[in-house]
Amino acid sequence: MTELELELEVEPRAPDYIGQIRVGGPQGFWAAFDHVLASVSIRHGRDTVDGPVQASTCTLGLRALPRSDLKIWEVGTMLEIWDSSNAKLFTGTITDNALAEDDPLTDAVLSIVAVSTLEQAGSRQVRGHAWPAEGWGARAARILSEAGLTGTVQAPTPDVPLAAPPPDEPNVDDPSTGTWAATDALSALGDILNDVDGTVFELGDGTIVVQALSGRAGLYPMLTLDPAIVLYSPEWEMTLDVKNRIVLGWGYGADAGGGSVTVNDPDSQTRYGLRWTGEFTTGLADATTAGHQALEKLDRLAWPRWSLGAVTVLEPQALAIGQLVQLTELPAAAPFASWNAVVEGWVDTIEGPDWTQDLVLADPQDSGLALPWLDVPASLLWQDVAPACRWSDAYNLGNLIPEG
């Protein structure tokens, strides 16, 4: 056996967990696994709970690809990946290719980066005409529909009313009429995330999900992670990034006939000094609605909390953005013996026979799964609260009420 043949023999081929890879859509081609390197990485969701919207990305490598096949993998081509159980892991478009042949004893490697369908929202125009006053969920659905994007909306309950956007160039005689400028769908989705805290992501099949943080409760069952598959030991973090004064505009701001509200957490201001944030031109319908949203934001941001920057799981789990996970049997030095957290994103890394997941987790209070006091029934007395319920579990009314 030659040195080249030995090199090819020892380098692993396609990851065991990958079932199929298709390029070019339904009329395209199925990848030959003898060309696929044993390393595929897929990132889902965003890096932090308050971070910007991020499209999913996928990286993979192909080696010894015939020159005639390079055109199949050109940028702009659709890429789809399924796992070995036929669950779809990724749908997107190839955006970057790099072809390298660093060593004459090894095959040339084509490194591929693909970005998910959410990226397309940045090039799809919406609006350009009047939009009515409507609920936040209806506004999100309108944006997806006008952009021709397949998606679903997980709205707050009850939904949050939004005002009709004013014209960008109002008529002098009647400022409520005029012309409305078009914008791209990604910017429009970002605007409604200024109205109601939330996120936008996509599923493996390319379906876009617009999710309000306050609409997460009850969406998914809690996932308890077996301590044996959690890489020891995650690093805990706490940063002084509090906001104890929130200013929120409503009705698209004073220039459009709206206004603003301000809410404060005096105890946090005494402890950390005045630290404020605001958004002066939200589309929230009125001052009452803006006040409620500002208080929700204040509850999330007024106090620092421990979090785990990254948790590595050694076996693949069925994860969802906005899902609660429970970590138990944490080390004695950890702030908590067990911790409930919310999945904001994760990275699948599939290397040969191994599939690990690096989870981005956030405290339930930061991620919109805390239970506001105003949602606790007045009839529920302290002495009636379930004795076994911890503060970290008080994100759900059902946890506070004893069974039976």
C-alpha cells in the first residue's frame, strides 16, 4: 500500500450520524459519501438571549471531488442535510467555498459554508403600503406572507396590540395618509422584536419561526439532561449588564402622535446606579401596552444572574429554541445544585461516530419564562404554595399549586 493510500485509509469518511446530503434541491444530486469528510457542524439559534437574529449555518468538507463535480457545489446552490433517522437537520444555500490542496500526499478539500433560509428574508421586500392596527402575531404573519416565506408565529398570550404604522411621507392635508416605503422582511421582523422581546429562527426543514419570549410558556416539555452525558464542568458566568430604567415609546413615537413610558427598579438603581435602555419609536398601540412591555423588560434586566456560557452534551438531544432544560447533580462549587435554563441556540458537531451539542442557555427570567406576579391568582395564598417548589421552578403557575 502506498503512502497516499495509507493516508486515505486512516482519515475517516462521512459522519455515522449523517443519513443523506442533497445539493440542488429536489431535482439535484445526492452526495456520494466517499467524498464527504467526517466533520459536519450546524449552528442553530443565536449566541445570547438578547443577541441579534442569526440565520443557521452549516460547514462541511468534501475531498477528492472530481473537477467536473465542482459546478454541482457552486455558491447559490441549495443544500439539505438529514440525519440517519431521516430527521432534517439543515436547509439552506451555499454561500462560501474554499478549495485547498496543501499537501501532494492528500486529496484536495472543498470546504463549504451554507446559510439557512432565514438569510433570504434580507432580500424579500415587504410593506410599501399601509398596514392596519393589529396584534403582534398578526403583524409577524403579515411580514412572512408578504415576503413569501414559509413560517409560523408563536405569539404572546394574550397577544400584544400594535398601532398602524404611519406613512413615511405623509400628505400635508391628512398626515394619516401618504406613501409608505418598502423595507426588507428581516428589518421588518427586527422592528417587531423592538415592540415585543423575542427571536426569529428556522427549523431544520427551513420553516421560519417568529417567537415572542412571553409566548414560550408551555410550548415544549422540559428536558432533563442526564449528568453522565454533560461534559464536566461547565463554566458559570455573571456580568454587570443590568438595566434598571426602561423607556419605551408607543404609537411610533411623539413625532407620529404617540408618546413614551418610563419604568424604574429603585432597589436595583440603589445597588448598581442608574443604568437605562430604551426604544423610543416602537409600534406598541398605547401607553398601557407600552407600560406592560416595559415592566416585563425590567423584570428581565434589572438584576444580574448566573448563567452557563456553554454546556456540551455528549449525545444528541431533541432540542428546540425556547425549551427548558434541567441540569442536575452540579458540582459542589456551582451556584446551584441543579439549574433550569432555556435553550437559546446550540451547535451540532458531528465527527465520525461522535455527535456533540454545545448548548447556549439562559436563565428562565432572562428568557421570558418567569411567572409575573400579576399572573398569580389572588386566591393563591403563601401557605397554599407547593412546599417542594423552588424559586427556580416558579416560572410556571402549575409548579406553585400542590397536586390533588
